[in-house]
Amino acid sequence: MLNEEWRRMSKTYAPVFDLEGKKVGRVKIPSVFNTSLRPDVIKKAVVAIQTHRIQPQGRDVMAGKRTTARSWGVGHGIARIPRLRDSRRAALAPGTVGGRQAHPPVVEKKIKKKIPKKEKRLALFSAIAATGLKEVVAERGHIVDDVPELPLVVTDDIQNLRRTQEVKDAFAKLGVWPDVCRVKESIKIRAGKGKMRGRRKKMGVGPLIVISENGGIMEAARNLPGVDVSFVKDLNPEILAPGTHPGRLTVWTKSSIEELRRWDGGE
């Protein structure tokens, strides 16, 4: 890992490929890609993002309390638990049939986690840098044997693709298509009641395409399993490191790399 990181740190330029997989130029790598790998900070940021989607839940304050049960008091030879008036049946108390919960969830509970801005920025930069390390990307489970270079930079022509078949052909020429096939083979039907709740299928995560503007690629790539398309300005640690695991296989457009350079003042 240290040797790979040293090679990345000493690398200044990355080749730019066209949709045929041929080198057509080069682009200066932004200093963002020199950020050290921090899986701990990335995990903290991803978990914080995930908590923002959790819906608060609570209980009806009268749940289990709509009863006339009262304790009989002492002197009856039985426990002082609340009981119905005309029988010995216990009610109301926790542990009784139909009784209240002892410690029900409350909507006031603080679910959303927050992290400092500097940590959030470090997590984003570290997740971006991880996409340029072939060992990290391969360790995450992506198939990168045929990928010519990481970070993989492609001309802006990929942003203007309008048909899914065109995206498939471009991925095949760039060596990314085997990873999409891996995602296809990973699709499984979920066990349990999640099938009835909109979570019928489970599948792996495939390549990410980072663009600066949409010329049709979002609509063309949305039917490919596991493939996501994102603008540079919308990047976050969860997109770049799904499941808190850094090193997602990412296809960068040349304009998106140039936009990244402006994040650090044009370095």
C-alpha cells in the first residue's frame, strides 16, 4: 500500500481516453487525489449521511393505557399489579397483555449525526483519492483487470451519450463492462418480508460516472445495474464509498477533473 501511495503521490498527469479506449491526451491530476486514505473518517461521514434518511418514530402516549385497571392494594394475597375491576386479570403495567411499553421510542430522540466541516471535507477528499488507487478499488471487489489507468479520465463525449447501448459499448472499450457484469450476477431476491416493502432485490454496487453537465448520459446509464451518474458538485462520501467502503470504480470526465482542480484553488 505504501508503494502504491508513493506512486500516486509522485504522479502528476493522467492520460485521457476517448470512447474507443485510446489515449487522446493528458490532464493534470488535482491535488485532491494526493489526500491520504482515511477509512475511519470516511465511515464516520457516510454514517452521518445515512442517519439523515431515518424517519423519527414514536408511540401514542395513551398506548396500552386505555383501561380502567387499578391496583387492588395490599391485603388480598396477590401482587399489587394493576388489575381489572371485575376480574383478577392484570393490565396497564409493562409485561401484561395489552399493557404499555416500559420505555417506548420518542420522536424527540436525536437521530441525525453531525460531524465537523473539516472532517466532512477530509472524508470527501479521501474518498476521491481512493478512486485513484487500483489496489483499494480491487480490494473493494471491483473488476479492474482491463481498466487501463486509475484515475480513469475520459473525454467529455461520454456526457453526450443518449442510448444505453452506447454506454455499454464505451464501457467495454474502457474495460469497465466486466464490473457491470459482476453486478448483474450479484442480483438476488431478498429473503423475508422486505420483498413486500419495496426492497425485493439485492445487488452489488457498480461503476460511478462523474460529470460536469448532463448531455443525456444520466438517462442512458440509469438502466445499467449498479451504475450511478453524479455531478461533481453533488459528490459526497456515500456516493464514492457506498457502505462506508472506499475505492469505488469511478469514471471521471475531463471537465470534472478540471472542476476538481478549482476546489484547491486551481492547483
